[in-house]
Amino acid sequence: MRLSQSAICGLATAALFCTIPLYSQQALPPGSSNYTLYFQGKVIGKAGYTVQSLAAGGVSLASHADVKINNTALSLDDRQALDASLEIASTEFSGNVGESKIAVSVKPDGDKFSLSVSADRQLTPNTLDRHPHTVFMPDFDPSTLAVLVRMPVGALWVLIPRQAGLLAPAHLEAKPDSKAAIGGSPAMVKHDVLTIGSISSDLYFSADGQFFAQVVPTQGFAMLRDGFAMEGGIPAPPSEAKPPAGVAEHPVNFPSGELSIPGTVTLPATAGKPVPMVVLVGGSGPRDRDETLGPNKPMRDLAWDLAQRGVASLRFDKRTYFNAADWMKHPDLDHEVTLDAVAALAYASSQPGVDPAQIFLAGHSLGGQMAPYIVEQRLAAQPGSVRGIVLLAAEGTPVDTTILRQIAFQEHRAGQTQAKTDADLATVQAAFDKIRDPKTPDKETIRVIGGSMPVSYWRDWMARNPAPLLARLGLPTLVLRGEKDIQITQEDYKLLSAAAMAPGSESRELAGLNHLFFSVSGESTGAEYAQPAHMSPEVADTIVAWITKTGAARKVISPR
């Protein structure tokens, strides 16, 4: 019987670590296991790990993975020491991602984890809170999953070696046993579901804790131990939706400095004359071109809806998604967003079937906040090359102001006491004060809410104030916000609406829509982001209607 964490640890507080072993040490016995990795039904690599017992108790893990995905070769090594309770004693992770070298070391230090993150020899130190039942979780590492299936069901934490190190809450839920085959013989295996953010994966293992397989249905990924077979074979990858009638699209690559940026051009299938094109820029984090979040792809939704209404688009992967190591060399917003979006605007103007005098930029969330900076750089290189801007749920103030406003707004909605809200605001304000302090080194990593970034990155973001720049640009601008958005408040919307003063500018709040412009029944909480949904067609209707009349008088429309 597997107990929950609360049953094992009783009333242990967050400040004290439960040290009762989850299983006997023999639950992770010495030995080796090898696995095959699949993506969209095709083999993409191999991985394996070895376990050795430590004289002082606990175990050491050594894993290796060789993977090729999206034309990028990865060679990854992970060396971990765990104590008898499977808590992290030390971790050394290294590898090559394409031509970039990465290395991450993790050591516990009291109630913190001390991290050292290196990308192409550029070192970034970091400190993260230490929680009981934290698992170091790089991609493609079966040893991590072998540890996870020995954890008690319920809440736990995962430490992800991305950017400067990310600490994320996770949840492990037991499911009914499943049928499988081991070495060709039928068997019943244990089944857990691991959920991190909006992504859930199925984990399969034996009653004595041998890890057999991981399957991520929404991503078409599977890792299977050699000799293990799922009943019915590897789960079929999710069928990739095809463009609807009247829509044609094709993959492209365009240059941005020394990088080649992967993207997708979407066109009306039967356009008889050159059409407008909108360059779509996604929000914060390592986003792909579709802004994929669990089962949802809001940027793809928008691209298809625009094409059905006669407007082309170009969307692209952020470099933090396909080449994070390159971004770590220059951890700032220009290298995360601006440079590649400027290159996308230049590329868009050269596309067959596109009217180069009708190029627009549409940015969502962080992409919207950075839109004036993107357009400013493009116009400096090519005056008159951008016809207008669309701001989709865009931040209207520097990030410190935005985050403090979000905390106050969301805690008020959640019914928090004013004392609790004031304490939380003071904690975050202290972090921003430290970032502003010129004595704080640029390379120091500081955590604000859920994000740990180098001080240089935070300073860059805190200096970005889009509203005054938007007003100076003098371009027609469409400002859109979902009425039920809990991330971008009405203050942001009003500030950007006031700055959008050029003739032809409009502002509109869309009733019943959340931050992703999904229709919401009741109040938005953010949990609905993980539920299958489609960006409301009203967004494309509004954008296309505005594009056709960019010289119209400015007007502000209230929610319906």
C-alpha cells in the first residue's frame, strides 16, 4: 500500500523535512535499465540509468540519454546522490544541446537548494526554496521517473534544469492497474498520473517500484523500458489537426542573426490578390509557435481563424523554446523576443501573395508588452514597413508594477485577508528593491513569485514601459482584453487604450473571455487553461474588421 505524504509525515510543517523513508532502501535496488524514446510514434533516442548503493545509506544514480528531436541532437548525463529518504544530496547534470554545452549542479543548503547553471561556460548561480519530496527532473531521464514512482501519492515538487532552474509544484495520483507485457509475458502493472502545470503524464511501474514507462498523451511522447510493452502497443500520438477548409499553411525558417528561426506561414487558400499578413508573437516562457498549453494551441487557432477571413499570418518558435542555451548567453528580452520578431516582420514582407504595405504585428501578453519595442526597431531599419499593431492581453506597465498589481487583484478575488496580501506584496517588493540596488550583481539570480531569473533580465524587464513608446510611435493600434482576464487587469487595458492615440486605433474588451481569449463559464481561475478550448472566433473577427478600416476614427467599446 502506498501512503500519501500527509499520512507518512503527519503534521510536519513546511519548515521541517520529513525523514521517514518512503520505502526500504531496497525499493531502488542496484542495477541497470535501458529505455527507448518515441515522439509522434517514431523512435527519437535511447536512455538508460544505473543504480549503486552508497556506504552511508541512500543511492547514486547515473543516467545518459541520446536524443534527436526537431533536428536538434541532445546528449545528456545526470549524476545524482540521494539519501535514504530519496531526497537530493547532490546533482551534477551536463550535456550538449546542438552545439551548445550546458551544466547544472544542485546541492542542498539548509532550507535552500544552491544551483550553478552554465550555458556555454557562462555561469549563473541561483538559490531556490527546498521542499520535502523534491525530484530533480531533466528531460529524457528515466532515473528521475524511477525515483518519482517511489514517492507517496499527493503533492511533491520538481526541480527542472531550465533557464536558471525552475522549481514547480507537481501532483502524483494513483490510477487503477493496467495490462501490459514484460518480456513477452502478460502482467498487471501499477499506474500513476504525474501532473506538472498543465501537462499530465502516465507512469507505469511494478508493485516493487521498477519503472517501466512514461507516456505524455498530449505531446505524443513515450519512454518504454526495453522488454516492456503496453497493451495494444504504444499509444497513438494525438492526431495533428489539419487546417480547415480555405486555409493553407507551410513550415518556414527565417534568419535572425546567426540563428534559423522555425515558423509557419498560414494563408487564405484561394486568395486572388495580395493579402495582409499579421506576425504573431507569443507570451512569456519557452513557447512554441502555437503557444501550446496542454491540449490548447491559441496562436494556431488565431492563425487559422485569420486565414478563413482573408488575412495571412506568420508565427514562430521562441528561441527559449528551441535553443535555450543560446538565450542563456544573452538573458534579456531582446534575445527572448525582440530580435526574432523584428526578423519575422522583415521576412513577412517578402512572402509571395502578401501585400508588403499591409504588415501588422500582433503580440499576446509579454509579446504585446514588447510589441512597441519590436515595431520601433523594425521601423528604424525600414520606415513605413509596419502598418499597425494588435495588443492581445498585453501588460501596460513595467513588470514590477504589473506583478504587484496582479497579486493584489488575485488575492482580493480569492478572499485573502488584507494582512496576508500586504505581507505578500512586501515580500515581492523587497525582491524588486534588491534588483534595483546597483550593488546587486547582474548575474545573481533572484526569484519573484514563480520565476527565477538573472538580475540583468529582471532589470531589463522592469525598464520596459510600453505605453509611452506606443504613444510616440503613432501607429494605428487595436487593444484587446478578455473581460475575465485575471492576469491583465483593466488598469493595463485603460493605460494602453489611452496611449493608442493614432487615427484608426480602437480598444475593445471581449465579454466572457479569459487571458487566452477562451470563453469561460463563471469566473476565470487559470485552471481552465488546461482544459481543451479554442480561442474565440470573435478575436479574429475583431482583428480583421479593424485591419480593413485602419484609417477609421478611434473608438472605445465597452463589454457586451
